[in-house]
Amino acid sequence: MVKQTIQIYGRIKPTKKNTTVYSVDNEEQTGAFLEFLVPRDLADGFVNNKRECYRFRFLKVFDQAVEQEEVFENIAKPVADSVLAGYNGTIFAYGQTGSGKTFTITGGAEHYRQQYGFTTHISYLEIYNEMGYDLLDSRHEASRLEDLPKVLIMEDPDQNIHLKNLSLQQSANEEEALNLLFLGDTNRMIAETPMNQASTRSHCIFTMHLCRREPGSATLRRSKLHLVDLAGSDRVSKTGLSGQLLTEAKYINLSLHYLEQVIMLCQRRNRSHIPYRNSMLTSVLRDSLGGNCMTTMIATMAVDRRNLDCKEGLHTESISTCRFAQRVALIKNEAILNEELDPALVRHTHTHTHTHTHTLTALHQSLQPPFKPQKHAFMCQSLRPDSPHISRPKIDQQMSCSEN
């Protein structure tokens, strides 16, 4: 068992404009620090009575010039190695809309040499307006979203989550897995908002289910890797959304509220109940938040002037993202090695043992001489008065007593 807190990283979205409202200090021993400076004159005419300096600690902060390959090496590769070893893993990106979450999750790929025998299956879940949909469903192009079958959450007696109507597509190599990823991305709900020209309006969970078998071994290691791209939060008062976009924003903000609620309760030691069932997102990510999983979070932040607006006394979006990350870092997970005997081998062994036992029983019976039960003489004798097994005086006494 591996006990560790959720690992948190920060990433700054590149911007064309020069900005001095933040600074990054990456130190090897104590981690990295991200500091935001919000001058009072940034309030655009409003008085900013809030403090000006905000300082947050991360394991590492990736500044604007960092390439996707470096992000992969530091964040994704350790989690992927753990998944290949048989542990569950989750990588999820959190941040406001337009801060670079989708690019961080899907912007790169890396090749692994397979030293063991792996079987890989892919699933791609979309949670739109608190409804689950299969992004790999071939009927996406020909059907409206409302006509597609809904993915339903099923829970077994051991409280394990199963997703009904979510397909598992087998992937033989990296190219096939990437094709499934890109296929699912084309089916996502995307719309233009005042903050983002291509804003994803749903939470998406791309899952790789791995089954590993070492050569000559009867042991299987089953693990899964979640790549979670959360929809960005929208401040309705700031963005001025209406109609369908407003409805989508309400569902997004509500699910993120439930996610934060679960994270807050996971930190408490004397907790009696964690409301995972409040939303579909927290139900699916139950193991990732305080369960059997190695989880890593990357907080994406945009440092444009509009994202550091202090109007109406609101905290900036980037600062709110950092505060959320600090709370996530307090959650402790307990990842275990998902190892089991091959069920097919167990069934084969059971069948072989049963057949062998039946054969030995038949052979044993064939070697035994035929059994002929013998009747004992004393059981066949009638109990008459002159029978030698009954004394005569006792019978005479019984007869005399009955006559009297």
C-alpha cells in the first residue's frame, strides 16, 4: 500500500502581453512558490481594500515558456509508470474557463516500450448538465445528444462503481488509443463564451483500463488511468451569460461546488459521511479523492488583466484556483497494488480438479468388491414366549399381574 497526499502542480497559460502581476520561484527542496501581486490601481476605478500579495506553494510551477514535453515528464510520466505497475492513477486539470486545461490534458503523447503483456481498453465519459454520455458512441454524428443513451451509475454491494452504457474500446497500440481520444474530443460539447472562443461545456474523463501479465505468471495486475478535463467555472455576473450557456454554467458551477465540498470533507479526520453521490463527477472520481489511487492535480491559470480584476471585492480567478489546489493537497490517498489470479486460470483449475476428483472416485468404486449385506439371525427371530432371548419367569410374572 502506498499512502500519499494528492500531488499538486501549477501551470501559467502563455499570453502575448507582458505582465508583472505574478512571480514563480521553483526550489528543489521546499517545492515551488507562485506569488500574485494585485496592485491597488488594478481595480479599474474601484477601491481595492484586499491584500496585494498572495503566495501559494506547489510541487512545481510551469511558467509560460515551458513546453508540453516537460509537463508530461514531471506530471504524467510518474503516474503512468504507477499505472503500468498495477496501481490506479488520476490526472485532472482544474482552472477557470480559457486557462489551458484541455491543452494540458490532451496536448501531447509519449511512447512506452512494452516489457510485459498488456491488454488496453479505452472509455471516454462526458458529463454534460449532470447527464453522462459515451463520447465513443458511433451514433454521436447521426443523433441528437438528447436521443443518445445515458450513462448510468450502478453500485454493487461492495460500493464499487459501475457505469452502464459506457463502452470499452480495445486499443492494440498507441495510435489506436490516440485516435479514440481525438474521436471523443470531436464529440464534446463546445461553445463560444465571452471568456473563451472554444469553451468546453462539460466534464470529460478519458480512462485507460490496463491488464498486465508477466510472462509465465498466473497473476494479473489490473489498473486504470483517469485523465480528467474539468469544465471551467464561470462567474455569471462577470461573463453575462444567458440562455443555454447560462444553464450550462449553472450545472458546471454546481458540480464544481460538490467537488469542493467532497474535498473539504476528505481533509477532516473525524468525518462521518462524504457526499460522493451528490454529483456524477464525484461519484466517478470516488477512488481518486481519498481512495485507492495515485492522484495528481495541475492547476491552470491565466494571468491576463481580465482574470485579475478586483471589481466588487471578488477574489481573482487565478487566486481562487490556487486556494482550491492548496485544499486538494491535504487529501491523503491509499493506493494498493491491484493484483489477482487470472480468473480464467482459476476456472480451468477448478474444472480440472473436479474432473480429476470424479475420475478417482469412479476408479475407487470399480476396485471395490461388490457389497452384499448379510441378515443377522437375531433380527429375523420373532419374539415368542419360547424364544431363548426372553426369560420365561418374567413373562409369567407379567401375565399374573395382568390377571390380578
